[in-house]
Amino acid sequence: MTEDQARQPGLVEWLATTIDCPDPDVMARFYTSLFGGRVTRQTADSAFVDTGQLLLVFRAVPDYRPPTWPSPEVPLHSHFECVVEDPHAAARQLLPLGASLARHQDPDDPNLVVVLDPAGHPLCLIRSSAARRY
């Protein structure tokens, strides 16, 4: 393996994958059975499953339509949530790589910045000191 092929450190730490769905409780039960783990948090519109290796967040979406994969009519529903020391600084580092700032940002959450990857998929950058409250 050459030095160019060596594993490079990333800009962020992967925290969770959020999956849109019609019923988070049903999804949490299914994935807890599939992967093992436990439901760590539930709200009226979300459920969090910690598999021990991966955090899955299931989020209720009004008028949910399942993906039609492989047809692109309704694309897949998920996005990444990443832990960073400073979400604003991380966003600035990702912009030259093809990311863009999402139009919608939560004005009440200074610990969260949402960027879009080059294909338009959302990526949440969460301040590490606040990450465990999500």
C-alpha cells in the first residue's frame, strides 16, 4: 500500500443515520429486532435506536411515500448526522469539496449546521459538546 492509499482521517465523526418513515415506533421495533440494541429515545415523531455500533433515528414524515428503488420516481429517504468540534468551521471546510449550505437552518439551534452534499443530500453537522442531547 502506498502512502496515497493509506486511510486518511476524516473531517467529522459519524453520529447517526436518520431515516424518514410513516411510523417511527414500528421502525424502531423492526430494526432493534434486526440489529439488536435498544430504543434510547422516543418522541411523538421520532425514535432512536442504538445498536451498539450505529445510531439510527427514525423520523415521522407527513404523507410519507416509500422509495421506489430502483426507479428514481421517489428516491431513498435518509441523511447523515455527523459530530464535529465546530459545525460552522466544518461547513466551511466542506464547501470547497462541493457541499453547499442548506437554505433551511434551525435558528434556535446554534449547535447544528445543515449542509448539502454535491448531490443535494442533507448532512447535519452537530457540535460534539451537544451531540448526546440529539
